[in-house]
Amino acid sequence: MTDSVTITPPDRMTPKMEEIKREFGGEIVDLFKELNRIRLKGVGTITPLPVMDRKSLRWSLSWKAEPISFEISIIIRFEDDGQVARVAGVWVHRHASTPMDFEGHTPTTRMHRLTTLTMPAIREAIDAEWG
């Protein structure tokens, strides 16, 4: 009987995610701080560090305009092709929801998929959400 050995591939995702977090995290938080100050008069809540799961990073700005709750997020998704980890997609996601008893209760979600991971592209997609 032979002993079986499980060989796990090297973790390429975490270093890539940390690289993107270092490179873009501060600018994303600064952008949300600016939006909160200028457009929301300081009522929003910002995630200062991204929510990180196995394959994505998510920064969010949330606020409430009674009875509607809003959240705008920047999501960066990663993939590993077996050779290298890379950014697989970037989205600006806006969600609005209301209590179930609110007349006209219709949660809405809109997304802009970006073709490149750049701050100008992220800013443009967020500006498009405000019209």
C-alpha cells in the first residue's frame, strides 16, 4: 500500500489580491470619502478595508434615505488559470432596497462591468450611477 500525498498548488490568489488592495484600496476609500462628503453630506458608511473572500475584494459605501437603503460597491474578482493569478473582472454595483411593507417595494440592482481596472474608469461608472 502506498501513501497518498496531496499536492496543493501554490497560493497565487492571495498575493495578487494583496497587490491590488495596496495599489487601489486607498484611492477607492478616498473616492468613497469624497462621494460621502460631497453627494451624501456625510451620512454614508464606508468599509475602510475591503471584504475579501476567496476570489474577490469588495469596497462599499452605504446610506439610507428613508425608507430606502442604498449601497454602491466596487468589486474586483480574481481567477487563477493554473499558471498565474489575475484580475478577472471589475464591477461597480448599486443596490437599493425598501422594507417589504413599503408601497412600490421593488429592490433594484444595477451593475457596470468595467473593461479595465483604473480609477478613471471606476469614477466614470460611479458618476453614471448618480446621473
